[in-house]
Amino acid sequence: MVKACFSCHGNTSCKDCGGAKLGGKNKKLRIALAGNANVGKSVMFNYLTKLHQHIGNWPGKTVEKAEGTFHFKGHEIDVIDLPGIYSLSTYSIEETVTREYIVEEKPDVVINVIDASVLERNLFLTLQLIELNVPMVIVLNQIDIAEKKGITINSKKLKKLLGVPVVPTVAVKGIGVYEAIEEAIGAIKKNKTPKKISYGKEIEKAIKNVEKHIPKSNGYPSRWTAIKLLENDKEIFKVSSSKVLSEVKKVSKGIEKLHTHSCPTAMSCEKYAVIGNIAKTVQESVKKDVSTADKFQDILTHKIWGYPIMLGAIFAIFLSLFSFGDFVAGVLDTLLMSFVGLVSSALGDNIFSGMITSLFEGIVAAITVVIPYILPFYLIFGILEDSGYMARMAFLMDNVMHKIGLHGKAFIPMMMGFGCNVPACLGCRVMETHRERLISVFVATLVPCAAVTAVVLGLVARYVSIWWAIGLYAIDIAIIFILGKIAFHALPGESTGLIMEIPSMRVPQFRTTVKQAWFRMKDFVYIAFPIIIASTVVINMMQFSGMLGPISNIMSPITVAWLGLPAVVGIAFIFGILRKELTLVMLVTLFGTTNLAAAMTQTQMLVFTLVTMLYIPCAATIAALVREIGWKKASFITVFEIVFAIVMGGIFLRILLMFF
């Protein structure tokens, strides 16, 4: 199978791709990828654009916008990965964004990516895209999974029925991507629109009666507008004249009388009848015996066995992180601090030596946080995500999440929060209502991220015990659900049901998992590393100038009197606002030793860690909160969590002192 050449950058003499066979003059083209969620759009987008991509927000919307560029046979092509949707109605922000982009921005071609293993369900969106009358190409993705399920699709018949080029692909392997782009460029050149799909005599008559009253200046295709009006699309109703609406009312009554139910229901039934006929014509299914893999997938979501498996998996993950992280951190710390000791001895005892030594100590602290704890966590998280098990966790957690007014889909951003609270906050966009997003964002900020995990593992698991580390996680999770329950009752509204796609289980792609881990790690390497090193130097400068004492004294009523911690720990909390892992790094710098057991008691370590888990999110998370829910709500959450963490820390100390 020939794969696309995306490295020639439009070189017309490229021997691999044939250069300008399709080209001639260079022309910038725009391709939009549209389709349901989890059909492989993003895989195809990443395959095409590789590193030439950027993520932002659609103007005025809290929905991610993924754009990228690649060169193909003399053409520079911009590709836009539209949000995963199931229709072109405006029930969600994602549907509105997709519809507005296709109609207003008018991309040169729309590639409709379809999951070949569930053709019938995907065709509902396909018909709506066809009604928009734009140049299209259909990509039958995951054709390999369909074949494993005993499903074969005649792409030539489907092309004939819809009047749209159809290309079978396996995007994760790059199979068929070359042909899909060729067909897309061909569709642009021909400027050929899809065939009109007929919905039956009575429905077609109704569409024509409405269509003839729609002005050409409407912006949308008149047929598409007429269909949407008959489907009771509220957004189209808002921009339609009273004359058009009067005709829609009249026609709708006729359809309701004929079909004995509402006009929108009749329109949907007619569409699904057409979809059923198309699927029956082009698709053949062979009943296959249930494989061991399918049985295993069923067990993973079983109403009884699914939960102990999930809890066992989570426990095994964190236990392995504790064990691996502690061992690697110890080895790295010994080796690197030996090197720092040699450097310090060579430079002698002076201010310059102290600055250089503190700089190296900062680097050591950063490395002993990243390699043992954060990197392995992101790799494991990527495996869970890529294998499809993360979606199954969300399904299992639906009933539990409903206790705090959310549904199982909210469990995904919460799990993301164990990696980083920033994408967790952004991930709350999957929630359907503003109320659910607000509750999700609030609880997501309380989830202990990978940086907090580094503190838990590097302090409690290392110097107290693994079981106390697990206990702190249990306390944090209990607090999340209690506060979530309070927020659920405090905010007006009702929770919605769970509707989500559960992808098939698959073996994670090693390259994809590593790339995802590196993408998440980049923030730490490029931003946190310099901050950690600079903060270490600043602390040493404050020590030399005698500033640490006054600042520690100001905070001592809280840190010493209420929390029972050493006075200088207040400085660590301040730096933790930048990055949570800085609290651990700063302890090493402030106490002047990597053996924190010599500077703090076990009780102090436990109190310090609990406060770190609960108090103010890092600066990046606060910025994400402001972007998602506005500065007022973000400020309230920030102040609340500071006060709550201090109160809980003092209460926790007094409970510990009762037993120790």
C-alpha cells in the first residue's frame, strides 16, 4: 500500500509522490474533517499535519479548534479538524461551530470521516452534510475493525447512491490516506456537489412548498433550510420571515395529519428509512462467533465484575508508580547530588559557589520529580486512553458521578486531572450544560495532578509509607465527592443522562502513546524546568539577603500555630502557586538537604501534603479557569480552596495528634 508523501513540500520533481501530477501551479486549499466522535478524524488530522498544527479556540466559543498545514503534490493544504458531532442541529456548541464553519467559511471540500463498523449510525450526519450541498469525500475509516466484525461495505455502490467519492481507510496505519487526499483535490477541481437524497413523495412535496418561499439571501442552501425548518430547528426559525414560518406551520400540519405524529419525528423517521435502505444495499454482515477479546470487553463493563477490575487497575497503576518512582528517585538523587557535591567542593565556600550549587540543586530536584513520577504517569495515562479503557471507566462511573449531579463523561476530565488540571478544566467542555461544566471544573481543580503526585510519592510514600500515601488519595477523593455534592445542591438545575461513544478495545500504538506523553511533558520541560531552577536561585538569594525570616514570620500564625509546620514552609507554599511540584523542590532548598526526614516529622509531612493537595491550583490552572468560567467564578474557587485547605490542614493535624 502506497502512503502519502508529506515531506516533499510541493516539490514538482519529487520521485516519491509524482510532484505536480495533480498540481500545476501551487494553490492553497482548505479541507475540513467532519464526523462523529471517535471515528478517527483526529488520527487522520495528526497523520497529515504531523508537527505543523496548532490548537486554539473557535472565536467566542469554549471549543477547541485544531488546524494544521501540509504539502501534497504541488498544493499547500490547510486542514481543520471539526468537533465530533452526530448531527448539524444546534443542540450543542460543537454542532453550532461545525455548521457555521462549513456554511460561512466555505472550505474547498469536506471530508466526512465515518466509522465503517457502525455505518448506519454515521450516515445520519452524512445526509445532513450532503443537504448542505458542499463538495464532499467520504472516508470509510476503521475498515479493518469492520472486517473483524464480519462487516463488508461495497464502497462503489455507496459512491453511486450518494454521488460522493468513497475511500476505505485505516488511518492509524496511514492506509488509504493518500487516496483520500487525491479524491479531495479531485472533488475541488470538479466542484461537483453530491446527489440530492429523496425522502419520499409526501416529504419531498412538503420540502418544495417551503423551499419556494425561502429567499436566496438566506446564506444556507434553500433545500437544507426547508428541511431544518420542518425539523423544528430553533436557530433557523429565528432568522426566518413570518411568511416562511406561516408556510412551515401549514405544511407541518399536513405531514402530522398524514403520519399521525409530529413533523420533526416524521422527518427523522424518513431519514432513518433512507439510511436503512442505503446500509442494506451496500453492507453485508456475516455473523461471527463471539471472540475472546469481545468477551473480555464485556467483562470490563460488567455491572459487577467491571468495578473490582477498574479499582484493581487503578491500585496497580499507583502502586507501580510508588515503587518505580521511589527506586528511580533514590538512584538519581544519589548520583546527581554526588556530582553537585563535587562541584561545590571544587568551587569553594563563597557566594558564587552557593549560587552555582543552588542552580544545580534546582536541576537535580526537577529531574528527580520528572523522570521517576511524572513521565511514567503520562505514559500509563496514554495507554489507558489509547486502548479504549478510559471510556469504559467513564461508563462504569456514571452512577457514582450522578451522585454529584454529573454523568460518567465527567470522569474523563477527572482522570485527566491526575495528569494535569489544565487539560482537565478544558476537558470539561464535553459536559452538555453550563451548570455541569461549572461543577466539573470545580471538582477537577481538586484532583491531585501529576505534580501533586510527585509530592505525595516523594514525601509521604518515601518517608512515611505507601499506605499513608494511598490514604491521602482516599481522603482527597472523599472531599471531592462531598464538595461536588454540595455544589450540586447549591447550583440550580438537573443532571442529564449519559450519551457517549465507547470505542473498541485495541492494543495501544507505542508511537502514539509516547508522542502523547511527550506532548503533555513539553509544558513541564519548557516552562516548569526554568521556573524550578529560577525559583531555587531566588530562594538562595533571599537566604543570603535575610528575607526568608520576615516572610516566614508573617505566615507563622497559619503555618506554625494552626498547621504545626516549620515556619519556612510558608515560602514553599508561595512558590507552589507557580507549580505544585515546586513545594517539594523548595523544601529541599529551604532545609538544605534531600533527606527531608531530618527536617520534618511524619505528622508534619502528612499535613503539608494534604494542604498541598487541596490549596490554590497552580497559576496555569487559574488561567484555564478564567478562560472557561470567567474571572469572578475563578477567583471564588481559588479563594475558597485556599481557605478550605488551611482549615482542613489544621483539623487533620489535630486528628493525627490524637493518635500519634
